[in-house]
Amino acid sequence: MCKFISLFKNIFFMKRIAVFPGSFDPITRGHESVIRRAVSLFDEVHIAIGVNSDKKAFFPLDQRINWIKQVFDDLEKVKVSKYSGLTVDYCKQLGAQYLLRGLRTSADFEFERSIGQINKKLNPEIETIFLLTAPEHTFLNSSIVRDILRHGGNASEFIPGKINLGKYSQQEG
């Protein structure tokens, strides 16, 4: 019943709900920047960690969820969850109308445009919204952070300040 009431409120009041999907393995300052800027555009931003059984994560799922909660503990509009399956199906489940994506480069745009068009075919009610990454984060992605950590480097300047990598700073992937 509560889910029905929540969905009714979302429809009746047209709450603007966005889903920002990804693996966030780990979340970077670039992700943080996009999410903090998106909060002013939407009533809720759901950071949705996709669970892909074919992909081996560097950081445990629970750890990634906890880090993201820490990073955005000052923003009520930001929610964190995990999901599996199609992202557009998860959007529908949440009552979300928007998919949020960050763009660093033109290559990102070409990839995200293709995915966005497929998502539009799968669910015409979902709009994909692109936010450009801040220029100082254009080079940054989670793979680079994992690589730095894998080789014993210090990646703290590339991840949000509230995250303490601690035991992970010398982790073997």
C-alpha cells in the first residue's frame, strides 16, 4: 500500500525523479560533481549501482553503497540503491522519468547517445539527461582510480573527500 501511495504522489505531483546508474567502483570526484549539480534540477536523484554478475567488482557492493551515502549525507534528495536488469525497468519501478548521465568527452557522448536511444525505444517515457563533467574532472574515471590503487599509488585526490580508502589503498584487483 505504501508503494502505491508513493507512486500516486509521484504521478499526482509530478515529482521529478532521476536515476544516475553506474558501478561507482569507486565513486570519483567527477561523479560527485555531476550529482551535486543535478540535485538542483530534480526532486530526487537515485544513485543506482548496477549489479552485473559478469563483471568482477574491485570494491564490495556494500562498501560502495556506504561510501556514496557518506558523500551525500548532506543532501536529502540523494538516494542510493542497487539494481539488476535493465536500467529503464528500474526507472519504471522507481517512478523515475529521467536517466542522468555525465559526459567527459565526445567519445562518451557517442556511447551514451546510443544507449539513450535504445532506452528511449524500450521506454519512450524516460528522458536521458546529459550533464557535462567539470573541466577539471574530464580525465577522471573509476578505472584510472582502480589502476592507481592496484599499483600502490595514492588516489585520494580523485575520490570524494569523505571517503577513506584505508585498507583498500594497496588492494590487489
